Amino acid sequence: MPFEQNNRFEESHSIDLFWDIDEEQILNASETAHYEIALDAFFNARHYVTMNGVRGAVHAHSYRVRVRCQSYALDPDDHVVVGYAALRDRLAMIVKAYNNQCLNDLPPFRLKKLQTTTENLTAVIFQQLERSLEGLAVKLIEVAIWESPTNSITYSKSTRYVRRA
């Protein structure tokens, strides 16, 4: 139903008031408001975990990765936090390094001796993505990884908001 036909609203508010927005508040959010952008990606990988000195079987997962970034302000020209393509390209580059790999053979797990748990994988991808976002007016606040449709781990850092220069 078009706005003009909503009689209950018209009884208590004018149409002009409905369309009266604060452009400055939208383009430059306040200390109490911010924008978040989220993006998902997928990859397949296999791994094994050693628990209590016993190496488990190699098994595969179809991982879903969700990243969340935030910013206080929109780009003054394009009116977006950051283009989806900029974030998607960086995430795709990282996910590609894991796709169809055995996680145990990759440097963060082989060289650093980290277990290939979803907890560690989430923190590793957080660090990699955080570095790749340097120079963009967003702050990575969270990476969540699902190793199945019902099991996930989230890694986040305390939020210190990014202000656009």
C-alpha cells in the first residue's frame, strides 16, 4: 500500500514530516550509531585434529565464512561504507588459499603448530583479513565460520570504531 494511502499514519503525521530526514546523520553516524557490512563466502577443506595425543581421521567440511565490518561514515561520493566488491575480493583471495586444501598442510597450522580447530581457523582468517583491509575505512569486527549448517565459531575483537577522514 503506498504511503499516501495509509490513513492511520496520515491522521497523526504529515507526509512532509515522514519524508523529512537528517542527511548529515545518515552520512556521518554518531558515537552511538554506526554502519555494519557483512559478507559470506564458502570453501571446502579437509583436516584432522589431534586430541589427547590421538590423531583423528582426516575429514572434510564445507565451510561458510561470514565477516562483519563497521564504520561511522559513508564514502562522501558513493554513499557506501565500502564497496561490496572491495570486501568480496579480499575475502575471496583468502578463502581461495584454503579451498580444497588439507588445513594441516598450510603454514599457520604446519609451521606454527596450531591445531586445525575451527576456533584457530577463525582467528587465523581474522588476522589475514584484518591485514588485507588496511587502507579501507572499515574495521573488521567479526569472523564467524560454520563447519556444518549447525556448528559455528565466532572470533571478534573489541570494537573501536573507524571514522572516515
